[in-house]
Amino acid sequence: MGLPRFFPENKIHEFQYIPRYYDPVKDEISRRVDEINKELGKEGTEDVRLIQKGTFRRRYERQHKELRQSNLRVFVLVVILSLICYFVNRYFGFM
């Protein structure tokens, strides 16, 4: 276990490129399936993303937590630098 770090390490960011190809056969099959489902009275096959209850609250809490951690780091650094300046000034008498 090492010393605690005040600043997080940079994480590796990967480029996630997904090539898109047009497949006319697959497109035609999908169109036919949708037409058949409409005739049978079923809903379409489109993906619908629903907002789950508490999604915004969890995002706010996570961002708030990160902000508190960042503010704490800054505060600790300011206190440490202030103490260093105080002791240097006191023992070497620059003022």
C-alpha cells in the first residue's frame, strides 16, 4: 500500500469506434417484421430507454461526492502549504 494521492491518476481512454455497414437484406427483413407486428397488434421492435426512478438523484449524489472530494483535496493542500510557509518564515525569519 502506498502513500495516499491527492490527485487521481489519468485513466486510459479507449477509442470505441463501431463501424456501421448498410445491409439491405437485414433492413428489408426488419421492415417486414415490423409490418407483421403492426398487423398483429404488437408494439414495434424499437428499443425504448426509460428513465428509471432515482436516476437523476444518483447522478447528482455522485457528482456532489466527487466535488466534495475535490474540495477536500484543495483544502488539505492549502493547509499544508500554509503550515510550510509559516514554519519557514518562523525559523528562517524572512519577515
